[in-house]
Amino acid sequence: MNKAEIFDNDFKELARFAKAISHPARLAILKYLAETKTCISGDISECIPLSRSTVSQHLKELRDLGLIHGEIDGLKVNYCLCSSNIEKYLKLFDNFFGPISKQNFECIKTK
């Protein structure tokens, strides 16, 4: 038995989401796509200060989780945010952290 199997599906989904957004380049890509408010056709590496192959690897991670879509249009790929999946992961994130953030606790340092 894989140890991850003992955890709730929401925990596993939230962990996959956290892993996907744990790299600053992926956050930059998501931010860029969100700020453009449209699908981007062509080479995103022109806007992200990384090599084309590195950007492609990060795009793949985001696509695999379903945070973005990449559709081929001739010789170019159109990249778009997938709003429904982003909303799903934000809801999972909020469901997890909401109750924690509402707790009234004080962190006590130990010597």
C-alpha cells in the first residue's frame, strides 16, 4: 500500500495543486496568462525570462494538472487558463485553510 493512499482524496488533490504551483516560474506563467485576460498564441518564453525548453516543461506541469489548456493552432499553441479547474483548486485550498485561519490560537515559542 502506498502511504499516500491512506489520505482523503481532497488532501491528495490539494497536494498535487500545491506541488504544481510551488515553482516561481509556474506562478509567473499563471499570472501572465491571467493578466493578459485572453489566450496566448505563440511563444510564452518571450514574456517569461527563461529558456523555451524550461518554459515548456513548466507549461506541461500546469497542463497535466488542468490549470491551463494548450491547443494547437497551425504551427502555434494557444495557452489559456482553465477557470473551472482553478476554481476547483481554490475551493479545496479555502476548504482546507478556512477553518485553520479562523482558529484563535497563539504561537508560543519554546526555549
